[in-house]
Amino acid sequence: MTGSAPVHGTWEPQPAARWEDAFLSGNGRHGALVFGDPHADRVVVTHHTLVRPGGRDPRPPQLAGDLPGLQDRLLAGDTTAAEDFTDGRPLQWVQPFHPAFQVRLGRPEDSGHDYRRDVDFTTGVVRAACAGWTSRVFVSRADDVIVQHVGGPGLTLDIDLDPRLPGAPAGLGIGHGAVLTPEGALLSLRARYPDSDRACTGVTQITVTGGTTTLVPPGVHVEGARSVLLLTRVRRHTGEVDVLAEGRALRDLPADYDELLDRHAALHRTAYERVTLDLAADPAERALPGSELLKQPRSAALPERLFAAGRYHLLSAAGLFPPRLTGLWTGDWNTAWSGAFTNDANLNLQTASAAAAALPEVTEAHANLVHRQLPDWRDNARAIFGTRGVVAPAHTDGESGHSYHYNREYPLHLWTAGADWLLKPLVDHDETHGTRDPRTAAALAEAALFYEDFLTRTDENGHLVVVPSYSPENRPSNASWGTINAAMDLSAARHALRTAAAYHPGPDADRWNALADRLPPHRVNEDGALAEWAWPGLTDSYDHRHLSHLYGVWPLDEITPYDTPELAAAAHHALELRGAENDSAHGHLHHALVAARLRDADRVAHALGQVLDGDFFHASLMSAHYPARDVYNADAAHTLPAVLIEMLVQSTPDRLVLLPALPATYPEGALRGVRTRFGAELDLTWTRDGATVVIRPGRTHRVELRTSSGPESLHLVAGEDHVLTLRAW
């Protein structure tokens, strides 16, 4: 191991020229993209609630009356029957996420020497400095405000709120406000959406120390100041906002930057520092700016820093909601795929590290989204399937949980696995903490009720049939998208019923377990691979970015090398046959997560290499959806920490797996603070000669330990550290 510690931040020697390269800060509600230009600095302001209204019909389609006929046709062999199972609406995207405005600070030109910008992951502070001028920005978790402090001798600044961002609709109704206050000034900007009664309004309180402040509408001019403090909030609303009342609320906050930072850092730092990864990287490579380090994909310093950045960005994006496709940030109104929460893969991949990486804040944000939308999930179940219980949508903007985003090629309204998929992280949280959240218990019961009503058809062997069924976002090579017995649907139904039964012992549990027993087994196809559809005659389409059919491997524990070795071998062959389709980052990292569960270190290394070699990361260390930094997207940034943890440590409530899929490229390192689903905290240190593990149990329990040496039993006692020494593997 090297003597130096991993880097918990990143830096650049130039300002950001593109918003994608702006450093990021956030508190799970407000977000900030900081360019760091000393002469024309910009801070783009975002908020999780900022979605643009449109002319959509957000009701789920009223199709329940036609469901029996569809089931009859599919079971009779009509492979295209589901293509007309709609209400005739064209594809409707959910309301698109958008930025609010940019806070602009203009400053006279100077030589610009000694420039540096950086972001400290431990505090969330983005800093830029040049020729005696310093700007510091963070988004407070304590006070829900964007804080910007500018210091330097004799500051001269022009400050305004600017709505002119890429893709902003021409019909925005813009209103500016600027008034002088005893502290300095109060600026406001209202943007009313075209053809809507909704608007978003931002307010910035400016406190000036020294110098003079004059109005230069729509902003202010500051001359000769020693420092300037800006506090900014934005909110989406109907009607009008009382700007003066918003300003008074900002003035009630401390006017001291250090006090504001201390209040915030006490919350942010505590969460960020719980888990760390050290890959024994070269200290010289650790010192490189991020843009230079990204050019060295074989350096251990790169995954180290991306692990740190991924945890930082994930924590910063999670609060009111979990991360969107773009996390909490965008500098463009034209966000790809509406900047939505894409539930059928991306959301769960981005939050995959939350339990193990000790970020319950992320899981709580995920729970917030789920529980506030349960009434809409009930509407989906009733309207589309005529059942009780809940059906989750594949896409949501955060406001509506109705299924209305679908068409012929993406019959997302037929996806019934969504509730179980989205509840699984909440179950993992409960297992990790040794508690059962009553909200999760209630939601699981509703998922089970859906299956009670929906699973009414049987095959010739008496097994229940999931019909219609959909495997996101793929189709059989010889049938249409809506079909029968998708492997993901079978896994989800089994898991939802058995998990609901575990949370609700008694007559309900007996009924739900009996229903789960009647589901068919997974099918192995003629290639020896786990079939994506467990229905005779349906053939697989291998070249696809999604791995929905391997849900039983990851994140479920339905298929493992230990309990179901033959099925695990078939799943592994399915993974070998899977193509990368369009090289999306989430596809590669989903592949890596499944490979880690199947103990395939070479395949984990290959999938990681596709992302590290593919130029997926911006200088901000936020990622893109495609190679060559094409389409700003948080999937790679947020998912990569989960891959790095899963290749080192895996757990279930009764099992611990150590070093299951460690690539040879990382021969030594340390993972500290990781949590297990049997309630222990764990530190792992490894070298070429072996490994040492310190387990700190929070509850007394017996678990099975799995290493390269095989299985053994561990008896863990709450409060007593347990130290393991493993020989070289």
C-alpha cells in the first residue's frame, strides 16, 4: 500500500467552457453547476421539481376490460396481439426536467494567472481562485440554499440572474426584479411556462461587505467591496410568489459564510466519509487534474477518484427525490429522455450502492419518490389490469406516477415487475439496518395483492402464467414486445410474494407463498442460456443493452453460484451471449454487476474497461450515456461505486462473500466502512499475499462465509469485532 491517501476531490487548471464540465454541488433539492470563470462566472441553478408542463394526458389507459381478450389471443399463439392493446394515444414523454437560470458575475479582465478550480467532495464546496480573487459555492443541506461567496481586494462585480440557457422556450414569460437592501440587494427572476399557469421563481439575496452597490437593471453593480455573499433559492409554483417574503427568509439566515458552511458540512461530511476505497494508486497520478487522469484509464487512481466522485454526486443528487437521468443537474432545457426517473433500469442502477456504501439518505430519497406515487400506482393497476394493488410506471417526472409513456415498440404500460424492482432497495435497507419500515411493509402487501388478482391464467402443467408480459426494453426475435412469461416478471412476482409474506406472517403469508409456489421455473434455452422468456417457442434476442432477464442474479439472490449452480451457469452463459447494442454506460455497468454476482472477475474487468476506455466522463466527473461524452447522463457516475463494491464484498441476510470478482488490475487496496445486509460494518484490506477483514457486527447472527477457499460458518456477536485473515487466492 502507498503512504498517501486517496483523493477526495478533483480539480482543473482552466474554467469550464461547457456546462457539462462545470463542477457540481447539490443537496438533493437544489443543484448548482459552477463554471468558475474569474471574469464571467456563471452558476446554473437547478431544482428537482423543475419540470416543464406540456399538453400530455397523464391518465393511465383504461384497458382492463380488454385484458381477458388480450390474454386469450397471446395464449393462443398470436405473437402480435399486444401491439393494439392501447387507447390510441401517441407516445407522450413525461414532463422534461430543465434548469432555472444562471447567476452571472462579471468582473474586469486581468492577467488570469495562478488559476485553479476544484471541488471538495467532503464538503461539497466548489472553489475557483485567480489573482487574489476567490469564489466558493456550495448547496446547503442544513438551510436548503445555494451559497456563493466571492472575496478579493477591491471587488468590482456586475451581478444578474440570466434565463438565457440552451433550449429555453421562446414563449417563456420572464420577469426581473432588483431592489437595494441595507445588506446589498435582492434580485428575483420569474419564468412563466408558455400556455401554463405554472412558473418558477428564483430569488438571490446579495450581502456586500465594503464598497458600494447600485442598481443596473436587471442586476446590480458592486464597486470596491471586500466580499460578496449570494444566497439563492428557486421554486416552482402556480400563481405568483411573494418575492419580498422570500427575500426576508433568506435574510433570516446567517450572513456569515463560515457559519453557513459549518451547518451544512456537519451533515454532508458525515455521510460522505462513511465509506472509502483505496486502490494503492500512484501518488503522482492521484495529484493529476481530472481531465488528465481520465486519459489514463489503466491508472488505479482513476477508479479511486471516480468512486469518490460517484458517492459525492449520488449523495448530492438525493434528497427530495433520488437522482434523475441527469442526477440533479442540467444546463440545457432539452434534456435527453426528459431527464426523467427511468425506473426500468437506470434509477435502481444509479442507487445500487446505497445500502452497502452507507448512504441511507439516498434510500430515503428513493422511498420518498415511491411512497408519494403509490396512489398513482394503484390507478395503474385498476385501469390497465383491473386489479387491486400497485403497478409502477417505467418513467416518471417526479410529479405523476401514472403509466402514460408507452407505444407499440415500448409497451411500458405492460411492465408488471416495476413495483418489486423499485421496492427491492427499500428491503435491502431494512435488512442492513435490522428494522422493517411499516411503509415498505404496506407497499409490499399491495404488490402481493396485485399478483393475487393478476395471476389467474395457467399453462398445461398447472403453472401460473404472466400474461401479458414485458422484458424491458427487449423483444423475442420471433415475437412482438408484449408477450408471455418474461424472466424478469417471473422473478419479480416470486420475490414480491415471498417478501410480502415474510413481512406479513399469518394467513396472508400462507396464501402468497402458495401463489409463488405455482409460478413456473426459469427456462434454459437451446443455447444453454437462461431464456429471457420462459415460454416455449419464444427465442432470445441477445444484442441488447438491458439485462432485465438476469434480475434473479442481480439484485435478487434467486440465482447464485452457491444455491442454484446449474441455473447460475445458464445465467452466466446468457451474460456471455449478451451484446452491448449501442454501448450505453448503464448496459456495461449492469453487465459488470451481474458478472460480479457470478464470480467472473474477467468479465467485470472488461465491462469496467469499456466505460473507463470509452471517454464516458466529463471533466466534472459526471458522465455521459454514450462513448465520446455523448449525452449528459449520471448512470456511469452513480453506478460505478456499486460495481467496485460488488467485486470486493457481497452480502445477503445470511451470507458474506469476500473478493468474489477482483480484477487482476487491482492487486492491493482497502475498502472501509462498507455495510452488510446482516447488520455489520466491514473493513477489507487486501494485497497479493492475502487479505484481512474486520467485521463489526451490529447484531448477533450466524452467517455463511464464502471465499476462494470455499464455505465456512461465522458466528458473529453484536459489539464484538471479528477479524479474518485470508490466504492468497
